[in-house]
Amino acid sequence: MALQIYNTLTRTKEPFTTIEPGKVRMYVCGPTVYAQAHIGHAMSAMVFDIVRRYLEYSGYEVRYVMNYTDVDDKIINKANELGEDPFALAQQYIDEYNQDLKNLNILPATLNPRATEEMDFIINMIAKLVKGDHAYVADGDVYYRVEADEDYGKLSGRTLEGMNAGSRIQVDERKEHPMDFALWKSAKPGEPAWESPWSKGRPGWHIECSAMNCHHLGEQIDIHGGGNDLIFPHHENEIAQTESITGKAFSRFWMHNGMLMLKGEKMAKSLGNIISIREFLKQHPADVFRLLVLSGSYRAPLIYGEDVLNQAEQVLKRLTGVKKPALTGAKGLSEAQYQLLMEAAEKAKIDFVEVMDNDFNTAGALAVLFELVKSLNQARSDGATQEQLQPALNRFSELTGVLGLTLEESSSSAEGGQADAFIDLLVNLRQTLRTEKNWALADKIRNDLLNLGVAIEDSKEGSRWSWN
RNA sequence: GGCGACGUGGCCAAGUGGAAAGGCAAGGGUCUGCAAAACCCUCAUCAUGGGUUCAAAUCCCAUCGUCGCCUCCA
């Protein structure tokens, strides 16, 4: 069974096919850069990082475009508040976000276009819409005419009638229909503005993405992604704009990640329940966040809280622990035992692909990895040599790498390894105490080191320590 | 009010017609000077009520509940 992807457009899983064989054109909506990014943004970026990594693992060449919306009311307001230049402010947040993504081990996109650098394409696209009567000009603003679009609402399952009923849309006299949305907005004095045939102004959010898509990926793409809060109106409008011009199906697949939930509510700036990526990474390694994302379905809400964090920390320890070296003095596995380990490693790869092919079932993939962990741990305690463990360990690293996990042995970054020699000294001293059966003092050293974050494990052959 | 998603053990969570994956936590055991780690064992009939089927967590209907969107939002 080949890769199947759930398509929001059809609400079903469909076999994945691409416009051009072996190549994927993929666009994901990035953030509007007016504040520090939070872990909800990180979830979305990480989901599509995993999608991208798996597509590449499956042999596709992926052209991955993630945009930045770098001109918008919120950015302008924030800049005015701070008395700063809006462009400089946006640039600062873009730089920070890029660093955040890097810290989360999220691969850089092939391209990060931004609205302010695409004005010609945006204006050109609006002009085409006006020319084709899909849009109209009112007082220097340009609006998209939803009533001229027969299948408007096909992504979100809404109808114009349904949206009118009980809606909270403010009536704007200049609009022909309440659902008509702005493609171009004339600027107030002092606001950033670009010349256009209609007014000095700036583009609406939705048209930016349509334009960047067409410019960098073409009129038709394979995957369009984003948070499920973007389904309506953003993605609905992107479809309307793009298809009105091209007359062709815009994106073959629409993928939407679920929201990150904090105490039963979506994490969002407007709700104020935010944990920034920076705050998170101060407390936890990037792998912990990745495991949170991996442990559920990307489409479902991710429940964030103390419990799941602790669980992810434990999971990380277990996954990292499998890389421990063979027992000192290991006698080696029998041929039959070794064959079992090798079979487990091969099965893991087959099973991994099978579950991931099912709409990126990462929770299933983790279960596969845990089975391999168990086989490896068993082999080690059965006395496998490092040489015997290595092939299965390599397979393990290959698969965890596809998921973007680094599984680095945690180290105390603050000391930068400078404490190691002193810890070695203490551990060796404790060994001497143990041979002298001075258990009380040996145990005190072990406990005190544990309180400092250093865990000691004893075995017949000696002790090893690691940062906890 | 409209549209959409969802409700699986203490917690997280896969599975979308044919004997309930996995992890965390918990309990018992092996190992250990004692621990830790690791290994072995134990731990659910899938919100509720109907229906379809030889067979349903999986399909259909209803009810209850949760969340998202309908205004900017990953």
C-alpha cells in the first residue's frame, strides 16, 4: 500500500499522487510576524517538517515553500506602539522564528518568500481578478466577489446562505456581499504602502499566499498545508482567488494540523495562553516537543500540559537509552539470537513504512520503534557485542532520523562538559568506596549527584554516569 | 444559529467491518550490597441508546459531551 493522505477537500484519505512524478510541490502557511512565535506555531511547523522528511525518505524531491506575512495591521500597530519601523520589526521576528525552527531541528524550507517582496506578483494577480470580473474596486479598495464563484465554500463545507445566518460579519456598505473579502486595502497616512492601479495601499492576507504559490510553485501544487484554523476563510479564499484565474484545481491535497490545546483551549495570542518556543526550549530539549507532536495524530488537537510533558520526558529517556553501549565483557549472542535481532530490525523498517504510509501515523511509528527498542535492549542484556548491536542500532537511528528526532545524550549545556572530569573523579572515588563496602558514603555520593542531575548506574563491570 | 472535527484503560494514544498497538503511571518478579537501568508478568470490550451485518470501537440514526471555525489566528 502506497502513501495515503487525508485530504480536507474531500474529507477522505486518498492515494498520494503528484503532478510531476517524483516531485512534490508543497506550500505551508507560515506565521504573521508580529510577536514571538509560540509552541502552537511550532506544532504546525513540526507537523509539516515530519511530512516533508517522510516524503523525502519515500524518494520524493520536495520543493517546500513556507511564507512569511510581513505586512499586516497587527505588525503596523505593534510597530507604532513601540515607535519602531514596521519592516525592521518584522525582520526581527523573522530572524527569531528562523532561529526557533532551527533549535527545534526543523529543516529549513526550500524557500521563504515574504509578502513585501512579492508586490508585483500580488498586484498582477489582483489585476487579473478585476479584469475577469471576479473582483471589483470600491474607494481604492479591491474586493473579491464571492457570488461570482460557483463553488465558493467547497473546502470548508459552507454556503453563502449558511454563513449569513447568525454570522458576526460587520456590514460594510461598499461591499456587494458581506462575505466579499479585501484583496487590496488603501493605506492610511503614515502606513506602509505600495503603488497600485487602485490606490496606494497594501494587499489583503489571502491574495499574498495565492500569489506566492503561483510565483514559486506554479498554478497547481501537490500539497497545501496549515493549521485547521486557516481552513476558513484563508484557504477557502486562496482557492477562490487562484482557481478564478487559472480555471484549474489549485492544490491536489489540503492538509491541516490540529490545534495545540492548553487547559481545554486553543493556544493563541488573542487568548493570552501562550508559551513561546523560547520558554519551552529553556525547560525541555527539542526532542520532547517533537515527541509530543509525534505521539498523536497531526490532525487531532494536541493536549498540552504537565502530564503529557512528563510522559514525553520519560519516552525520550527510553528512546535515548537504547543507544547505551554493549555490556562490558559481553560474550556475544548466539547465531540464532543474532538472527532474531536482525529480523526485528528489518521488520521495524517495513512496519514503519506501512504505518507512516497511512496518513503519517506517527503514533504508530513510535510503537514500531518501541518494539525495536525492546529487541535491542533484550539483545544487550543477553550479552550482545557492540558489533552485533550496531546494524539494528543503525536502523533505529535511520528511522528516528526520519521523524526528526536527534536523541542526543543530554548534557548540561551550562557547564559545557567542563564538569565531566570532576564527575569522573567522584564516580571513581565512589568505586573505591564500594570495593571497600563503604555503602553509606557510596550511596551518599550517588544521591547527591542525582540531586545535581547526574545519574549513576552500577553494574558488575563498573559504573557509568549520565546527565539526567 | 450554521459548518467541521472528535469522544478508546488512571494519563497520552494507534486502530475505521473479523480475536482492543504502543508509551507513561501502577502492582508483582529477575538482576543488584541497596538502588537505577534493563528484562519477564499483570492491568480496557472502545460516551450512551437504537439499527444494519454471520461479524462493529470501526457503517447508519438519535442523544449527551468536548473542541475548532464562522473576526485576526499555525
